[in-house]
Amino acid sequence: MKTLVTGATGFVGRHLVKRLVEEGISVTCLVRETSDIKFLKELGVELVYGNIMNKESLEKAVEDIDLIFHLAGEVYPKRSKRYFHANVIGTRNLMQACVGKNIRKVVYFSSTAVYGPTKERQLFVDETYPCNPISDYGKSKLEAEGIVLHYYREFGVPVTVLRPPVVYGPGLNRFSIAFIILNLILKEKFIMIGDGDNYMSLSYISNLIQGTLLAAYKEESIGEIFIIADEENNTFKEMVHSIYKAAGITDNYSSMPVWLSKIAASFLFLLTTISNYPVHISPNTINELIGGWGTDISKAKKILGYMPTFNFNESIRETVSSLKNK
């Protein structure tokens, strides 16, 4: 089976490609001329140069491909409009290139950001829960999902949509929210916003890869959406306590009222916008941090046979250890 991976140089992409190679799968990676491809070269995968904004390069990339994992897109851009440029237009370009080809399946990586934070902070959402994203990232992912499913319904391109929550594990991108929080804790600079009693769901990278491969190879996954997350839903406060414990640090962090944090976030948002630096803190970020992000993975268990192998405590120890040894 010939497999194409877009976004192969990202955190999830690197782990996925490595796993595919270990399983003896023939892998081709779509990479840009400016991409850091040393890791991919060491794995011995085939490389095709292009990008999801170049329709001609996509036509070449999907030729004779059986399975596509589509991870390419923007996650930490300097300007929010780039979310839609890459995540929406780029996804449409790829799906258009797949029309009329003998592709067995396109696995699209979306995000639980499409739901937005729930006001009921101890609610566990499933795939049927109404989507109401508040971030530009979440909005772009929801629109891209619509495109992917449109090409399935109208043109018969077989697709599966995955919605992982925040992904963590060794090799985190330094701009990711998981890395930022872990780094603040390790430097003993973490501040809790609000009471931390909101439930949150995470996806350890090895659990996500397991669910991804099940979705890719199961015929029953075609046309379906799946949340792929860890088994546990913990409160944010419980997660932070576990991270401190894994790091061997006493959790004597400070707390900040929500109203004050929103004022500070507005000021930081203005500064990062002026400095043209990737924006990570804004009033919406605060709403996301204090809202509910719990998930229900029953559908993935029932249809895919997904059973997360790694629990949160052992996974966060592995993640913390990798950061401390950098």
C-alpha cells in the first residue's frame, strides 16, 4: 500500500511517519523546499516536493497513492488569516486532486477545537455535540471538515475525520500550548487562571497514532468522524498537579482571577500583534483555558476497537523527562 503524508515534518507527522515505516508501509511525504527533512531522510521515505497551496504539485503527489494522511496546515501562524489560507484552501486543493483517483481513504486531522470550550465545565462531548469554535484555528478546522465531507458525499472520495484534543509527548513543538504550560511549570513560573476545576481531555502521541491507524485501515470508518483521545478526563488542576509531581517540583503555584487574566491577555495580545510574533495569549485563550474540554471516546472504541494503551500519569512523565533532558 502506497501512503502519502502531508505535514510530515510536524510533531504528529514525524511520529506517524516513523510508525508507518516501522510497520513496513511504503511512505511518501509531501515536503516544501524549505522543510527540515533530515529526520525523514534518515527514515528512508520517498520525498515529493510541493505544498498544499500548489495544485500542480498535489496532482503529482497523489498519483498512484492508496492512502493519504492529511496533517498539513497552520497551527501557530503570525496572522490568523493564514489559518484559513492553509487549513481551508489547502485542504480543498488536496481533495480536488483526489477526485477521480483510486484512493482508498483520506484521513483528515481536525481538532476538538471545532467544539469550542463548553460552558458546562464537567461535560464530556462526543461527535454529535454541536460545534461552536471560538478560535480562528477551530473555525478553520471546522470549515475544512466540511470540505472533506463534501468531497466524500459529492465525489465519492473515501474520507475519515479525526478530532484529537491537545496532543502531547516527546518532541513537542515549542509553540504548542502543551509545551508552553509544561515549560512554565518546569521553570516554576506557572499561574493558574481561575479555579482549574474544568475537565480537559488530552491525546498522548502514541495513543493518537494507534487510533489513527485503526481509522485508516477499518472500512467502517469511511465517512465518519472520531474523537481520538486518552481514556482519562481530568480537571485542569489535577493535570497540573500530575505535571508538578512528574517534574519533582512542589506545586506551590500562584492563581489569578479570570477577570484580571483577561485584562492581562488583552495587553499581551496587543504587544504580540505589534511585534509580529505568533500570538498565543488573547482573551479567547483565557476562555479556552477556563472552559470545559472533556471528551467521550465511546464511538472510537465501538467502531474502531480503539483502546488507549498509555495512561496520563505515565505519559506525562515521559513527556516531562524528554523536556528536562533537552
